[in-house]
Amino acid sequence: MNHEVIKTVIFDQHELIRSIDLVKRDYSFEYSLNYVLVGLRRAGKTMLLYSVVKDLISKGVDWNQIIYINFEDERLTEFNLSDFNDIVLVKNELTDKKGYYFFDEIQNIDGWEKFARRIADQKEFVYITGSNAKMLSKEISATLGGRYIPEYISTFSFPEFLDGKGMAYDEAALSATSSKGKIIRSFDDYYTYGGFPETLNIQSKRSYVSNVYQKNILSDVMNRNDIRNENAMRLIVKKIAETVKNEVSYSKLHNIVRSVGTSISKDSLIDYIAYMKDAYLIFDIRNYFASFVEKESNPKYYFSDNGLLNLFLIDENSSLLENQVALYLHNRYPDDLFYLKSNETKVDIDFYITETNTAVQVAYSIEGEARTREVANLLKFAKTKPDCRMVIVTYNEEETIEAEGFTIEVIPAYKFILG
């Protein structure tokens, strides 16, 4: 690889990083460790690396120590595994000091893992981003031998979204009429169009999210997995969106897809869903009460950003609200989040967090019959777990319900996901 091309790519990246104003995100890194950042396309992994770079510069690191390579740069189209060592040679031409390597979308280069292991063994500091599940923690453990820490990066959380707008959300802001109203309006925007960082500064938010889905996420899934039945893939995504809030089996999804005239085998459908999860488009939550087989075969699916889900819905406020709560809880408690459904006890709870022993119901409103239904479900579970915290998340209703000796908190969604 031509060293001058690599240098130009690095210096151009320095100029770009210098020029960008960044939103502080809720992630922290130890600069003595190596990291792999994974997550949904356009979720902000690159911007997070820029933040790390700026932080290093503020701590006294020289720009020539920052070796930032974006492997989606067209000037690196012919880059291959044998060229990786040229990056190290260029670094040594630029400085005798310790290097800090940033490799963006490195999975575009076949065999990258070998170089990543070698450079980590040489005690260099390395940050890597990628957009597929080959770089998940299980895969990293096998391919990188524990040399890197995996860090999942989501689209903006609601606090990060407000930070990006320059809005306060402390106790005073949540109490004052004017600032509270602005927070609620911002939540409506966030809840409707999601948390892709670039939507902060554009008017056509839905068009942007649609383009990310069509051009980045969907095309990535299909190209990476050599999917030729595009109609089936699109239909499965749509039908999963329509089943948000409900447990659904592979057999049921297969029957739904076939009923509209699309031919696909059940095995292929299972593969397609796995590919969607690999690309971080969707995630699933399992039934805490179910056997292992039932847990695997009857999950509830949710989307990794509300803006993506909203592409497939028509005025489905309840689905968007539940998806937003699911996303918040999944990001906070990825290994401790379940739903509860028992035919024996008739318990039916949207979310249960084992770590905090908290049961959460989601209802757009608890006016009328909804109040009786949601309270009754929580009380059934409370009688088996009397020390459980019980919460009903609504769109904008707030109160405390005392019933049968138990307390149920009713919390507006914007407050709930602000923590």
C-alpha cells in the first residue's frame, strides 16, 4: 500500500475530527485497554471514537500519535490483509512516541483478526469498530483471545438526545412548567423518530431513518448473508414490527408470511431472523417462566431504535411506547430482562428485571378498563413476590396507586427513561 495514501487518509481524518462538535455520550474507556465497539449502523460509533481522540489530545497526546483509519474510505478500496503492517510503518514514520490506533469498520478487510491480535500483543492501544455480530463478545473471545473489551453502542439514549439539544433535565428542569414542556415535546420527537445521532440536525427525520434502513442496514444484511429473496426479507421485518408487544413463534411467523403469498421455508425464516439480530436491527426478550425450549421458540421481538420500528407502523402509539421502554431496559439490563407469562397463574407482565426485582407494565393510558387490567396483572405477580417493585409506564400520566396493601408507581415514559 502506498504510504503517502495512508498518511493522507490519517491527516484528513485529523482535520475532520478537529472540526466536529460532539455530543458527550454515556460511555467511558480505560486508555490502557483495547476495545471493539459494535452496534447498529449509524448509531454513533465513529463519533464516539472521535470523542476518545479529542480526550486523548486534551490529555497531551500529539496528533501524530493518532492513527485513525476508516476502512470505508474509497482510497483504501484495494487495501487487504498484507497492507496492515504498512499502517504501523507509517505510524513509525510520523512519531517515535506510543501510537493510538483507531480502525473504523475494520470488518471490511478479510482476516483483520490476525492483525488485531498481533498489534494488541505488541502492547499498542487499539480501538476498533464494526457493524456485524461476528464482532460480538463470544466471537471476540474466540478470535481475539480476550485481548479486546467488547462495548455495545446504541443509538442515542434520551438523556444523550437532550444533551445533543443542549437541554437540561435535572430536577429543576423537570419541575418548571416551561422546561418540562420542552422535555415532553423532545420526548415525542425521540419516541417517534428514534435516536440516530444525525437526526438531531435535520428536518426530514423519517426520510433519513428510512434511508439508513434501506441503504445501510437492510442492504448489509442481504449482501453479507447472500440473501436473494428480498421480498421475503422485507416482509419478515414488517411482520415482526407488527408483532411488537406480543410473543411470537417461528411457526406463527412462517404461517403469517406464507398467508400473504411469499414462499420461504421455515429454516430460511429462522436464518433471516438471526441475520437481523446479527445486524442489531432487532433483539428479543424471553419468558422468565418458560422452559428452555419455550424461551428459545416464543420470544418477544423489539427494534433497536424507535425510528426503525415506526417505518412499519401506522399510528401505533402503544407499540412505539412499549418498544421505547424495552429498548431502554435492554440497554441497561441486557442479561436480566424478561417478560412474564404463565398459563397456570395467569400472570402477564410486559417486563421483569431480575437484578432489581422490578415488574413493569406499559400502557399508553390507564384510563378506563386499562387501569383495571394493568393493576390486576401486577397484583397477581405481587402476591407471589411481595417485595417486588411495581411500575406502570404511561405516555404522560403520573400517580401512585395503593391496592390490596401494595404500591404501584405510575410514571410517564419520559421520566422513566431518564432514570
